[in-house]
Amino acid sequence: MIRHVRFFVLALSALAVSVTAQVAAPVPLPADKELQDILKTLKEVVADRKMARDAEGLDSIATMLKKWEAGLNDKDQETVVKGLDGVFYQGKLRDADKLQLYTAAAVALGRLGKSGGKPLMEAIKGSRFPSKREWMPMREILLKQLGKTMDEGAIEMLVKLAKSDPEPAIEAAAGEALGNFDQSKDQIRKDIVNALLIKWGEFESKAIPIDPGNLEAQNARSALTVISGKWNDTLRRLTRQNLDKFGQWQTWFNKNKNKEWK
């Protein structure tokens, strides 16, 4: 009887080792045979100087994203990221009012998690979409999608733009993007909130003079009109509080910055 029990225990142990080995070493995904054809089509669309096939490019990007979400191996994932990144730089630059293809690539990268973070950061830093008024909508899209990657490596760039870009719309978009880090650790969330409140406080101070001839005050009030709604939403997400005025946020933060946040 004891002999049978020992044999049973040994058999279970062997089975457990076998199951553990299977879990630790999953079967690698095969290469997606259709992906190269889709990428080839996308490159042709981007290179079309007449820009007559952009709708076809949107379909290609949508199909690539579906394949990513269904599961691709590492090499195919790298290929998808490279293909989406290429949309920004290859071919003739689309007009600033015809952003569909660039927007689709940005949105797709925003859904790739950290894999999409670097290409979006490079597009924001690069000269392809310059810091000019006509390209502001594209830069806002890039910023918002960068936030959706939840790549914490992007936080420094987003904070810098939120605090120092000359265009309030870009400051607003960067601040909005920072709201996506609501699941980050306490200290990261506190640092973001602190940075936004410092900048918001600067605007509030500059906006105080009522003199209609004070251009700085007028600009500050205009900036507050642009940023306050989006920054309020971000602060609510990061703090789990439902406030809506700078003074309220400042008071709450001063009382809670050294406490544990939920």
C-alpha cells in the first residue's frame, strides 16, 4: 500500500513539473502571412503623390491593429510599429487640413501601449509636424495618443509641454494626456499634479490685473479658458477628487501631498 502511495505522489510531482514547464515556455506565435501584404499596400498608399488612396490606407491600418490585438509575435509587432511610424515620414506631406491618414496611424500607435510611445514622442519632437498654428491640431492628436500609451517614459515630455509650450492648446492637450497615468504609483501622480498646479498658479497670478491694457493678464485669462477644463479632468483622474477651481486644488494638495493616495 505504501509503495502504491509513493508511486502516486511521484507521478503527481512529475505531472506538476511537466505542467510548469509548459506554462513557462509557451509556444511562440507563428508569423502572420498576410501582414507583409498589408504593409506593402500601406507603403504604396503613403507614397502615392496624388494622395488618392488614403481611404485604402485607413483600412490597412485598421486591419493591422486588429491583428495586433488578436496576437502577433515579437517580429511582427516590430514590423507593425515600423509601418505605422513610416506613415508620418514617408511620401509627400499631406496638407494640414487632410490629417486622416496621420490621425489613424497616431490612434493605432496610441493603442499599442508602450510600443507606441517612442514613435509618438519622436513625431512630436521632430520637424515633420512643426510648431506652427496650422499643424497644432495634429500635434494635439499626437499628444493625446501618447498619453493613451501609458508609457511613463513620456511623462517628462508631457509635463514640459504642459508647463512651457507657447500655445495654450498644446499645454491643454499635454495636460489632458497626463490624465492617463491615473494608475501610476503615488509619487508619479503627485509629481504630475504638483507640476500642473505650479503652472496653473502662474496663470492665475498673471490674470489678476483687471486693466484692459495689460496684455499679459489678457493672455493669461485666455490660457486659463483653454486649459482649465482639460486640466480639471486630469486632476480629478489622478487624485480621485471632484474639485474644479485652482484654489480648491491647491488647498487639497497641500493637505494631502504627504499622505498615501488611493
